[in-house]
Amino acid sequence: MKKVLLTKAQHIQPVVASSSDVLVIKPVGSLRVISISAPQSAATYIQRKSFQPVYEDIFKLLMKIPDKALTQRVIDAMNGSNNSDKIAISNQGKQCSCGVQKVDSSTQTDWDTEESHKPGITNNSCEANGNTHSHMAGRSSEPIKPPVDPTKVPKKRGRKRNNCVPQVVKRSAAEMALKEREEKQLTPVITKRKKRDVTQAQNFGENRIQNKTLVRSDSIMSDISINSEELNRVENFISGDNEDRIIRIMANEFRKWHIMSDEGLLPIHEEILHSDVFGVKRQIFVCCHTNVNINELLTRDGEDCLELALTNDTDTEIISLILDARMMTDHLYENSNTALHLAVINNINIESIRLLLRRIDLNSLLLTNDDGYTVLHLVVRNNQFLVAEAILDSIDECELGETVYRRTQEAANPNEWDEKGFAKYYDRACERLEMSKSYLKNRTHKRNVINASEARGGNPPLFYAVEGEQEHLCYFLLAHLADPDEENLSGHSPKSYHYEYARTLRINLKVARVMEKVIGILNT
């Protein structure tokens, strides 16, 4: 009778057996055992052929078992390959609860039955301890073997295999790194004993140093004597008053002041472009001692020193040095622009503009360039309200000795005022216009500057302020008594233009009331 192990109860399709076969299914616990009686008189081929449908159903049922090891063994059995090595490897290190190492039966030597049934020795050491372990119940891939007949002694194999499972000696990563480091002969690793030896060696060295008396070595410089002249030269070099060095530098300046570079610049022009204050001072010193007029020092493009400084917005101190060297400020440059035109067009520093206003002739404020604009027209059109304030304050200082409005003196930082703060200050000034009208009326030059008409359209600066919706500049110009009735060539005045386009202009209607107030002051 041949027995075949199946898993838990599953539905088995009916198998049609031959007349000589007997198929018996007996339930054993949760398993079912199929017993098939093999034909006795049939040949081997016929016998296997008759079992093929039964084995086919058995293999189908085995493939449905959720055990990868068992499934793989079934596939290997069908393919005829030996997978005993894989099973041996998979069983290494597995132990049962009693601590005995599991060993695959396929790798064991067949022991004699008599020796295996000696007293005290069993086939399963777990049974000797009184524990019943079933390593093949449902989950094991081991087939059930029939009991061995004690009278039959199996034949021993030619060689005995090693039954001991090799044990893996584990080492930590730190130990492996330490050994690898020592093998590569890197920096020696100091152990505790070595460290103690090093400490003792250090202590021994310290004791030797303490016992040894220190002897001061003689200095090589101790025999060298420095005279007073050399000391003075060293002191002059340290303090920066080295006369020899200054003489060499100035001699170089005198030698190269007239040499023009490949870019068409003289040394003074290069110092201006580099904003080198001391370099400009040295060049001006050379000009004064060689009787050279600074106005004649032109670039290859015909630019003088002041024009070069204004168009490149150099340092204010450099502009002051150039003006102190008797630089002409009434020269007309390209497109009939004055020096102040260039300053406004290039939007230079406000302090440089105030310095230039104190040095130029204020009558040049009435001059127009080729576009027909005065300086004040350009300032209003470009919304440079701080420059407009500086221009009118300079006129007041020149004519009255002081400014009418003291915003620049009262403000902590007058150069950082925004439009709202600027408009708020001169809005209050327009409210107190009756108090300052005596300083503003009957001043011909200031009135001509503030009401000057540009050449093309005849528009005064106040007209551009209203047209450009610049409310802060409207308050500023009206506070200086700019005439709202000054007409252009089309017959429009700032007042009429504001009255006609008041609904579309983003200007407060308070500007119209201030205009009426200024007109009343001017007509009285």
C-alpha cells in the first residue's frame, strides 16, 4: 500500500481507476490519506501509466498549497532536477523548541536500524525529551515515511557526510574596520596599553625638561647698533611722512600728466572716472605748478573735467576740487546744455547740485537748451522735486541771504523725503502764504525763473506740474508764488487747464483754491 500526504481537506474530483485498482480515502485528523493498491501482475510501464491521472490530480492539489518550499519541490520533482542542496541550505540554523539542530534527511547517512533502535536512542531526539514535535504537519515539505522494518538493515553509503551545520562567527563592524585599518598599515591605532605607554613617555620627557636648566641664547641683532638717522627714516616710513616716497610719487605725476592713453584720456581724466580724490588732488597740484589751465585739459572727444565729472556722477569732493581750480561754469556743452542742465539730465547727487548752484551764475537758470527747456522745466518734467527746491532756495539765499522756507533745516534728513511729506509741508506753507508774501513779491529774477516759458509751447513749469498730476510740485510752486494765469502759446494757463480737466485729473480740488489765493496776492 502506497501512502500520499495531502493538506487540509479539499474537494477531490472523482478518479476513474482501473478494475484492478482500489482507491480508499481515510480521514486522519484534519488530513486525508489516499491508499491505492498497485496492480500485482501488471508491468512497470502499465502500472505507472495507470497512476498518471491520479498523480496529475495530486500535483494539482499540491500546487494549490500556500507553501513555496513544497511547491518548488513539486516543480523540481516534475522537472526531474535535484534540489537537495537548496533544501539543506534552507534548513541550516533551524532548531526546534528543544534546542536540537534540524538536519535535512536528504543529507544524512542511513543508519542501521538496530543501532537506531538501541535503548535511549530514537530517530527524533525531541521524542527522547518527552516532547512530541511534528515537523511535517501541514507546513513541512517532508513526506511521511513508512516505519522502518527492524529486521532489515539499510546499506551504508560509501562516505559519511558532515552532519554539523557550519556556525557563522559574527564580528561587529567596528572590529572589522579596525582589522582592515591595521592590515592597510594606516596610522597606528592606540590601544589602552599603548596610550598608557605614551603618557609615561611624556611624563618622562617633562621630567627631563624640568631637570635641565634653561640657557638663553645670544641674539644675533644684539651687537647691531642703529643710528639716529636710520631710526628717523623708519619712523617716517611708519607714520606715512616718508619724504622720499612722496617725492617719487609726485615726480611720476609730473612726468606723465600730459600723456594721453589709448582711450583718449589724460591722467586727470582717469582719476576723475575712478573717483580717486587724492589722484585728482595730485593732478591739480601739477597743473598749478606747471602753469597749465585746467579748462584746456580736454579728452579726445572734447570733454573737459567738469563735464566728465557731471556726466559720470563722481564724488562731490571731486567736483568741489575742480571748481576750486578755477574751472569755468558758464560753458555751453552739446545741445546748448549748461553745466546745471547736465547735472539734472544725469540725475547726480543732490549735494553736488547744491554745490554747483553756489558756484554758477544764477542768470544761467533762464537759459534754454536746444529742446527749449530751462533747468526748472526739466526738473518738473522729471519729478525731481528736491532739485527744484534746491534751485529756488539758492535764489533766496543769493537775494535775501536766507531761504524763505526752512524745510531742509528743520528735517532730520531732507534728502529722503517722499512726495506725500513734501506735499504736506508746502500745503501748510500755502495756508500761511499771507505771512511770507513780503519775502516773495516784487522779486523780478525769481519770478522770471519760476514763470519762464519753454520755447516750443510756451508752457511755464506750473503748467507741466498740473498736466503731469504732480500735486506736491503744484503746492511747492504756488508756495513760491508761481503765476496760475501765465498763458502758453495756445492761450491755456495752469488755472484754465485745471478748471477744464479737473474731473479727469487726479489732483485735489484744494489746488484750485490755492491758485485763487495766489492770484489775489499777486494782483494786490
